[in-house]
Amino acid sequence: MKKESILITGASGFIGGFLVAEALRQGFEVWAAVRRTSSRECLTDERIRFIELDLSDRAALEARLAAHVAEHGRWDVVVHNAGVTKCRHKDDFMRVNRDATAHFASALAAVGAMPRQFVYMSTLSVFGPIHENDGLPYTEDDERCPDTAYGRSKAAAEDFLASMPGLPYVFIRPTGVYGPHERDYYLMARSVKGHLDFRAGLGKQWLTFIYVEDLVNAVFLAIRSGVTRRAYNVADGQTYEATTFSRLLQKELGNPLVIRFACPLPLLRLISFVAEKVAGWFGKSSTLNTDKFRIMRQRNWRCDTTRLRTELGFTPRWLLPEGVRDAVAWYKANGWL
């Protein structure tokens, strides 16, 4: 019996590597879409088949996909995980997250390679700060009003995919994703090890998280269910205070003395602006920037996962204490900490 085939874009990235590993574990014929310059450090399994795709060039993309279909047939499932979370220029968010997604889906349709399921890795940031005043958790049916360039680009990509007649999309909208290989939360771990904990704002902030392996599990639950034209918020189902993550890091790092600093939002806005400008002068993107500031200033990231649990049977394996413990152990074992 022929294996089901799956194409995973963004395969060389943090989440992509875990998607590829799980697809192999579940017995798929796995194709990893990479760029010519992509690192394959985490894609060493000899069963992985590679295809180089330039999602920015619609004509070249269509020709490459047509050639693949002629030789191998269409993929049964496509997981479109490629995208950017920070950019030097804000217009790049739309160029990469919206336009490249539109090129990709349109090219698949044009060459007769539309899969039975097109899973799009979106984000909880498509909603924006709509529940800052009422404190309610996000649900999939909430109105989307993103206030960041990143969130707007992801919402625009969702809109394009939803507008394609008959496209069998599934939108996966994770909250903050952490775990082995992830670098932004790693910077927090390194800061705590260096005896400093930084927090955005003086008031209460409620956060949600999802361990990378649980996110990948949610993706494959959606694939195995065969659901289409549906969206799912993905989190571990718990709500945490702003300092919980750093305190768990502190515990796993042996309880070093930590100075906790809550940065007032007006000062943080200024720092973010300066960091973005300085990075731009050197032709780089900054982890701390004005777009990230809008994410950090948001006080309510509560997330309702009822649909995920009831429709797909999702149960998180990793709550935050266990997930942080595993992530820190990996950072230590691999010389990051």
C-alpha cells in the first residue's frame, strides 16, 4: 500500500523540524520544502525527500510544482509552515507571509496539485488586543483586529486562503511556542542565568503557551481527522501570570539570584524603537522592535481551546512546568546554557 505523502514548508525552522520528525514517525512519505540557502542541520534522516521551492516567484514555483506532479503525483497533505516572525522592513511581513502563501496555494491549484488538506500555520496574533478590556479568552469565532504587521500579514494570508473556492484549508493558530531549538525564549533563559529577569509593563499580564511537541500533535490530529475549512486555537489550556515562565526557568537553572525588572511600557516603546533603528542601520532585524512591543504590551493572551479538545481530541502532554524542564535540559545538553 502506497504511503500518504506530505509536503512541509519551512521544514528547516524551529517548528518545521518537529513537523518533519512527527510525519516520519507516523509513516508519511515526507517531502521537506527548503530554500537553496536553508540549513539542513536538523533534517538528516535519510528518509526525508527534499524539494527546493522559491515561493516569491510565482512562475518558477508553478513550473517546479508541475514538474513534481508529473514525476511523483500530488501530495496528499501540505503543511504550510514557512513564514517570518520578524523583519527588517514591515512590508516584508506581507511579502512573505501573505503574498508567498497566495503564490503557493494558487500554484498548487493551477497545476492540479491541490492536496486533500492544506494546513496553514497561523498565529493567535491575528486577533489583536480585542479582549483587553473584558478579559475574555480568544475563541476561533472572534473578530480579528490585529494591531501588528505580523498579525495583519497572517490574517491577510488566512483571508486569501479562505477566499479560494473549495480550498481544504485548516488554520492552526498557536499562542507562544517554546521548546528545544527555540531561540526567543532561550534568550529569556540566558537572561535568568545571568541574574536578570525583564518583564513588559507594570500591571498584570496573563499569558498562554504551547510546547512545540504538543503543537505538532495538534497539527497531526487535524490531519488524521480529515477536517477542512476550520480554524483551531492552540494552547495548553492553562493561563499563567507574566512571571511564571521566568520563575520556572530560575528553578530549572538551580535558583540563581535574579533581579526582576518591570519596564514601564512608555520606556519599553522607546527602547524598542531605538533597537529597531540601530539594527536597521546594520542591515539586520532586531528581536526587540516596535512590532514586538505591541505584542508585549498586550495584557490578555487567554485562549479558549474547547474546539481543539472536543473536535480533535487534543490533550496536552506538556504543561508549562514540564515543558520548561525539558527545554532547559535540552539547552544544557546541547551547550546553549
